[in-house]
Amino acid sequence: MQYAKEIRILFCADTHLGFDEPVRPRIERRRRGTDFFANFQRVLDSARDRRIDLVVHGGDLFFRSRVPASIIDRVYRMLLEFAAHDIPILIVPGNHERSILPSSLFLSHPNIHVFTRPETKVFEFAGTRIAFSGFPCARSEVRQRFGSLISDTGWAEVKASVRFLCLHQSIEGAQVGPLNYTFRRGNDVIPMADLPSAFDAVLAGHIHRRQILKHRRPDGSSMPIVYPGSIERTSFAERFEPKGYFDLGIGRRIAGGRCRLKFDFVQLPVRPMEEIVLGDDIDQHGVRFFLISQLARLDPNSIVCLKCNEGVASEVRGALTSRLLREVCPATMNIQLGTHLFGRRKGSVA
């Protein structure tokens, strides 16, 4: 498929910067936060090196709303250095930022654009006006509020050749998790039927699995709803999911007056996620040897989740101390206890 004067947009989302990146760690060990920063830098470097026309970030730039100042400065300096190459970046605040990015003078750079309210931002590339309408993540009752939020963007009054709707929300039909949970109903789910057909595509963050949904317009054409997914695996529910971003190409007009859109997924490197399961044939004296032998078989950069069968004795579970895990786990790995291993939720320990 050939494109005349193709306009190129890089679309990423859910970078979750600050994940497992403590400012004053009590224990010195490899942290996963480095992986998230490294992949986001790869995204920005790719856009810069290929002279992409625009970068769109679909939300959850940060891992949480209360971010240490050092993390904020680190992230914003990355954005500032990128913006200095005269490539605009457009950001939709997500739910992890509680719908607003931390304030900073860095955000006043003319190439850094943030949806602080429902609005429409227009960019012109190669003589083509492209409108991006959107709003910060609506964290409550978006199903009821969606119509008014869309109207408040003023999209219908803006003249443009191409229109994108930028969101950080769950849309009907999106799937997540190893069991393919599908969003259907609920106050936090936007029905497909409510999406205005005038938009050429929906660019959405929030769902961590890469996917493109199709919404059938009244004229029979399809509107793509694009989720690039997260740039890193945030949990073992994403264990087998590829991570990356989309290159979006905007080409010449086709029948119906719309421009041809092309989406190419670009995969980013991720560390392997592995599970080790303790069977009920392991006793408390054999735990150390079992773990050492199992870990030795894995990629040295693995992220490991330790699980137990229901029949494992309480003495064996009790032997799984943080000290033991740090002693047997190679420094290049991360290891964590599986959810409900001890009857309550557990997190990363080594």
C-alpha cells in the first residue's frame, strides 16, 4: 500500500514511569523501574531519529499521582530534550495521574501539549489540518458523562481534514488478562455506539494489551479504536503480551473523503516473565536447593513469580523468607511471591 506525502504519528501509552523506582530504597537490588524508563527512551529516540511528525501519549505517563520530585524532573527532562528537536508531543492525563499531570514549567514548552480539559488541538503537517479532540481521564461515570465531555471538546466547530479522538478510558469490546476479560457494561465503560462517527480513529490508552477494535459507522465503514498497550509488562497478567507502540501513517484521501490510515505495531524489548511452582513434594529443608536449581535454568534477566500448590506445608511456605530469596536469586533477576501465597496479597521481595 503506497502513501503520498504520508504524515507519520507515533502513538504510545501507559508508560507508568516511576514503577518500582524508589527514591531511597531500603535494599539495593535490581529495580524494574529502569526497564520502563529505558523503553520510553527508546520510543522517544525512535520518533526523533525517524523525524516523526507528532507523538501522542495515551495516558498514565506516571505510575501514580503522588510522584517523587526526582522522578517528575527525570521524566519532564526527557520530554524537554525530545521537544527541543521540534517534534510536538500530545499527552492525555490518565487515571494514575488522577487526570492531571504534576505542574512544572517544563510543560510550558511550545512542543509539549497536554489535555488539561475537554478541548480540540489542531496541528498542520504538509498542508493537512489534523484535529485531536480529547479530555483527561474521566474517573467516574464516564458512560453517563461521555456525551457532554465530547461536546465540550468543541470538535464539531473545528475545521480539519483528519480527526482523532484521544482518550484514556475503557471502551466496549476491549479485552484484558489471560482469560480475555471483555469490557461490556458499567459506568466506567464507553459504549461503542456513543463514539461520533465523524472521527477517523480513536487513540486510546488505559488498556495494557495491544489491540485494534472496529466500530461500524452508519455508512458501513469501520472506525479503528486503537490501544497500543503499555510499553512494559506491569504484572504477570501481561506475561505473554508483546509490548510496544503504533506507527500511524496518514495517506491520501480515498472513497468517502477520508484519508487512508495505516497502523504498524513496533515491538519493544521486554524481560521474560517466568513462574516457579513449589509442589507438595518439597519439604522445608529442600526449598533452598529447589529454588537454586530452578533459577539456574532461567534467563538471567528473568522476572520470576514464586507460587505454591495448595498442598504445600505451612513450614515450607514459612521458609520462603525475603532473606532466603535474596540469597538464592541472581542479582540480575527480580523475584516476587505469588498473590495469596500466604493467604494475603504479596508483592515484590527481591
